[in-house]
Amino acid sequence: MLTDPIKNYHSLKDEAIRLGVRLFGVADITGIRQEIKLAQDLPDGFKRAVCLGISLSKAILDTIGDCPNKIYFHHYRSANVFLDQVSFRLANFIQSKGFQALPIAASQIIDWQKQTAHISHKKIGYLAGLGWIGRNNLLVTKEFGSQFRLTSILTDMTLRANKPKIEEDCGQCRSCIEACPVDAIGEKTDDFSHQKCFEKLQSFQKSGLVGQYICGVCVKACKGGALGI
């Protein structure tokens, strides 16, 4: 068992990239264990979360107008399935090195009313230094904006942890505010209206546009470095 945190970090990152990952970071989760729904079943040694991301198709996102469509819905689900497969394989890689790993589903809601999962992948991504929480209430990166999907693996592997990029933000970009069909996005992250957003997601689902609560409008609008963030 290799216990060098830096060597383990690079070994795991290399394997993740080989499997098709575009975003990789490691978060120290010792300070947020109470936010993890599995905390009571999580061994004390699980102090790290590996965050993995893949970019979405810009061509498919470009087909979205002021509402989601069926091709985006399929793409969204395909991205989640791919991430689940990658996290499964990477968790096995971690186990082969003598450590434990608990992959979390890319998209599995356990409380539909509160729209919460076992953990917040965007919170893990922020702590792992991948980006910042934008006005759209999503994780934003300079390279991809919000045009990506994430998953996470909890582990006791000795890994160097990345640091949050607290100096980064959306700057002058307000594309998501202009694009949101229900004015759920404000100037500050705290201004985001979860209720307005969720009600719109419900209407999209009930109308038959998509088969679950997704939108994609602000994801399409958030292009990261392409907008000079």
C-alpha cells in the first residue's frame, strides 16, 4: 500500500484521465462530514472526496432555447451513466491499491422536495478547487463554465487535497441572469430562488419536454472562459 499522498494523487489523476475524465480534484471532507447523508455509515478514515467531471456537448446545448428538449435529456442521462461507470472503475482502482472507496451516483435524488442527494457534487467540486459557485447556483469553471457533469468518490486513500479557489467568481458575466426563463437568478449567489427554479423544472417535466427535473438553459448560457470570466 502506497501512502505517499502526492504520488497517490498523481496516480489516481492519471487513471481518471485515461478513463475519459476532464475535471479532477480532491477535497478534504473532514469539515463537512455532517452534510453527507451517509455520514453515520462512513468510517472515520474517509477524509477525502475525489471529484470527477466530463464536459457536455456544446452542439447539443446549442439546441436548447428557453426550455430543455429531448436530445438534451438523453445527453444528460448518458453523461450521468458514463460518470457512474468511471467512478465504479476508479473506485476499483483505489481498492486495488489497498484502500476503500465509496462511489456516489452522479444523479440520484434521495429527497425530491428538497432536491438533495447523498452529497452535493458541486460542493465537493468547489472544495476540490475546480471552480466557484456562480450566480446560477452551479459550479462554474474557467474552462467549461457550467457545461459539465460531476460525480464523487469518498475514500480513505491518502491523497493530497486541493484548495478552494476563493479568489474566483463570475465577474461581470450575467449571461445566466439574462437567460433564466423565471428570473430565479440574481446578482449574488444567495439571491438564487430555489423555489422558482424547482417550480419551472416541475412544469418542464409535466409538459412532457423531459422525463425528470432538468432544465439546461442556464447551463447553455454559462460558457466560462469563452465569456471572459
